Amino acid sequence: MSTPGTDAASEEPDADPTTTGPDADPDAIRLSTNSFAGDVWVNFKRWNLKAVRNPFVLVVSLVQPIIFLLLFTEVFGNVAGGAVRGTLGPGVSYESYLVPAIAVQVSLAAAVTSGVGLVNDIENGMFEKVLVSPMNRTAVFVGKTAAELFRIAVQIAIILGLGVVIGAGIETGVVGAVGIVAVGVLFSLWFVALSNSLAVLTRDQESTIIGGNLLQFPLLFLSSAFLPLEALPDWIQTFARVNPVTYGVDAARSLMLDRDVMTVIDVTAFGGTLDGVVPGVAVLAGLGLGLGTVAVVLLSRATSADVK
């Protein structure tokens, strides 16, 4: 009980300046109210709901690779198929050779839209609200990326199903199909990170789209995606050897054909198909980790003033 003349409020304990007031420590608030996994889950659900409510971007990122799959097999199948059979043997159809490349193209096309979604958040003020919220910023990026990788996995599965319908054969069966989806998802990580980095740096939707598309098509065509390296000009072969698309396509194609088709790294330690899969996966994992770290750093350093 307070004595007369004493303010009752004075008996309250002093507020901790690290948790309240203008000098509040955001990290202290974040740790006391949120878990990392909870923040990831919230952002995972949010970005999937956002995609469901605006399916146009998903459809566009899937339709383009489907057109490429049908167009290349029908128009260039005979010519390109001859080069493929001359390199890999008469038992390999161009449909089987092309499907892994289209799976990687799906990853590229879908990853471009990742940065566009972030710019949209910046433009409508949602990203600024996220910056001043107690959510862990790394968890924000992880949750967003997880949602996009989930959708990419579904899209690659659709491409594989369509490929089987038009005559492609997955020699490693269901396990190989799951492996191809996994390679495509791993491949997309570095481009998702790059797209989000562009979004934070430019804060402009057109610049992010142009930057992503400017890279997408040269990366695809200056690789082993559509023709064996041996059938390409020397200068393209040189570029293809340092092109991430080559590593992703060759890893997925090794699973598709159940043989080592990796032409830029000669590995014999694992035997057979894994000699084509493991080097590609290692390169993609390193690239994804490096660019993912850059994206997280850019998001962590962003302030509300940066995105106004």
C-alpha cells in the first residue's frame, strides 16, 4: 500500500530502456517475442498466399519454358537430335536431353520474379513495415526464399510430367525425378539471391526485371542446355565452362539419362551417374551460399529510409 503523498506509479519498477521507449534495442525485442522458425513460417505462408492471390506471374514463368520445350522438340528436334545422338549415342532422344534444360529454365524464370515481388513490397510500403517489425531479417529472407523454392519445385515437377508425355524417359525412375527437382531448386537459389539483391539495390521493378532477363537468356544459350558442348563454337564452349547453367543442366541430365554427362569437370571418384551429379551440386551449393549471404547482408543493412 502506498503512503499518502506518494505517487503510486513511483512504486513501479523502472522500465528497461533496452525493451521499451525510443532507445529500445530491436534485437532484444526480437529475441524476447519471436523465434527464428516462427518468423520463417510466417513469411513462408505470406509469400505463398500472395502467389495464390496473384497467379499471373506463376503462369507466365511456367508458360515460357513449356513453349521452349514444345518449340525446340518440334522445330529443332531433328537437327539438334542428330548432334545429341552423335555425342551420347543413338539411344538418347532429344526430348530426354532437353527436359533437364527446361527444368533449369523454369528455375531461372521463376527466380527472376522473386526480386519483382520484393520490389512490389517496397513500392506498397510493406517492406518498410517488415524492417521496423521485431522479425529477424534473416528469417524474413529464408521464409520468402522457401516459399519460392516450393513453387519452383512444383513447376519443375509439371515440366517433368509434360516431358514424359511427349516421349522423354527418366532412366533413374522416381528417385531420379526427385533428384532433378532437387537440382533445379538448388540451382535457383543463387538466382533468387541475385534477384533479391537487385531489388534491394535498385528498388525499381523495371530495373529488376531487365537485370534478371538480361542474364537469363545469355546464360541459357551460352551453355550445354540445348546442344552438347562439342557441337558449339569454341568461344561458347569457353564461356559455358564457367556458366552455372552448364553445371545445373549437366547434373540434372546425368540423373535423367543415368550416366555421367558432366563435360566441364572430370570426376571419377563416385562412379557412374554420381560423377556427373556431385560436381554440379557442389558448384551450385557454393554459388547459392555465396550470393545468398550477399542478399541477407543487403537485407539486414536496409533501413526504412532506404526503401522510401
